[in-house]
Amino acid sequence: MLTQDELLSEISRLRRERNAVILAHNYQRPEVQAIADYVGDSLGLSRQAARTDADVIVFAGVHFMAETAAILNPEKTVLLPDLRAGCSLADTLTAQDVRDWKARHPDGLVVVYVNTTADVKAEADYCVTSGNAVQIVQSLPQGVPVLFAPDRFLAAHVERQTGRTLDIWQGACHVHEAILPAHVDAARALHPDAELLIHPECGCSSHVLQEFPDLRLHSTESMVTHARESSAASFVVVTELGMVTRLERDVPGKTFVPVNRTACCEYMKMITLENVYESLRDLSGRVTVPHDTALRALLPIERMLAIG
Ligand code: 13P
Ligand code: SF4
């Protein structure tokens, strides 16, 4: 078993030898964020994956993120250090579900969150992230039925922002759904001067917006930008716990309090320094997408990358 220092130096050596890049989501463990070449939200990570000239992409995130990178880079080796790192939200929707909806709405448009499998994206017209869902739905022609899937809380946020009625798939992320209005109220009572940073996947967002109708919801990357620019000195972070690591590192001098210490995504935490090292060493955990699926999924992904 290697020590932490040995792991770090082996990862550096292998990264150079293999011409590899490590892309990490904001919810990753602190020590994994610390070794990444880029840490960001789903949109930023997809953009990095689209523009990298590395031969190997190690995805410190979950399976749908690695699939998106593989679709954008069919000639590169994309590795997910633990192939069990899935997503409860992506699991709520299948390609057949989308085909069934399209059969009922042949003139409809399908907008899927990036938190979906490649098979689902291949059936979609548009892919969105929390960073650009509102803008993309705003750009769609009026009067056309739109399926928005799979996150019902993000869908409600998009409906509020665009004034448009969507056909909403009733999926949710188990971590964000479990953040309740009572957790937000308790954190606010303890930190009355703190500003709220709320992710649109959170089940509590509509409750909070009743009291603060002008409050902006944020993708994880937008939380960083907003915290930097805001005059507030402290923030309650209403999303997955890992986000606090990213905010503390990139916005020094301000205080970040997690809304609830149990808001932890076990899939994101499956990526460790050990399995990043093993994956780089053995090129294990390779994620590929069948050519036909990748070709069909590319258009909605490119539309996602073009906006926001
Ligand atoms: P963003 O980082 O794109 O806001 O997404 C959050 C998330 O839940 C990713 O799984
Ligand atoms: Fe999926 Fe939720 Fe984990 Fe994000 S936090 S990867 S949406 S299960």
C-alpha cells in the first residue's frame, strides 16, 4: 500500500507519461479536487473535455460525465476510476421512456439534463446543465410541447424563469431531494447574516423562493462566481457537501456553511486517490459509448456546449 505522498508522486508521473488530464467535479473529495487539472460544474467539465489535447481523460466524477467526455472524444481514452460511480437521478429515465413520450408527442421537443445516460441523450433534441437550462428552454419555439427530464425540481425552476409550461419527468436526485426546507430554516436561524447559495436540484428551493422571490438559484460553478462577487461574508451552501471544499479553496476569506452534513453523494465519493492512481497505472475503468449512440447523442450535447 502506497503512502499519500507516494500516491501523489505516482499520479504526477503517470499523468505526464500518459499525457493525461484529470477533470474533477465540484462534489469530489478534497484530496481529489487538489490533484485535478480542472475542477468545475457539469458544463465546465464538458467544455474542458471537448477542448483537451490530452490522450487520456481521467474523470473524477460519475458515469454520465465520463460518457459525455467519451462522446466528445471518441479517439481518446476516457477513464472512470470506479465504474460503480453512477447517479440516482440519471437512473430514473430510460431511452424507452423518452421514445414512449415522443410517440405520444410526435411534434414535441425533448430536453434532457446532462445527468442522463448516453442512450437517453441519443433520443433527445437538447441537452442542458443547471448552468444553461433556462437559456436553452427560452430559445425553443413557442407552442411546441416540451418534455423536460429527468429532474423535476430543475424543471420547476425552468418553468418559473421562462414562464413556459413543460411536460415534466418526475425524477429527482436523492441527495438534493433530501435537503428539506427545515434544514434551510435551521441553518438560517444559526447564521442569520449568511446568504443562501441554492442549487436548482434541491427540493427545498420552491419553499425558500416563497419567502425570497428574487433569490437566484445557482449551478455549482455559478455559486463560486456569485460568492466572489457578493458583498456577503458568509454563505449557507445548499447542495452536496463537496461544494464547500471548492468554495473555501477558491473564495478565501469568506465563510461557507453546509446546509446539512448528510447531503453527501456516495457516488461522487467513490473516486479516491488510490483508484485514480490505479486507473492511470492500468488504464482501467475505460468508458466507451457505441458509435451509433455517440453519433446521435452528439448533437444535443453540442447544443448544450454552444449556450451559456
Ligand atoms: P452542476 O455541477 O452542473 O451544477 O451539477 C450538479 C450535480 O448534481 C452533478 O451531478
Ligand atoms: Fe447524481 Fe445527485 Fe450524485 Fe449529482 S449529487 S451525481 S445528481 S446522485
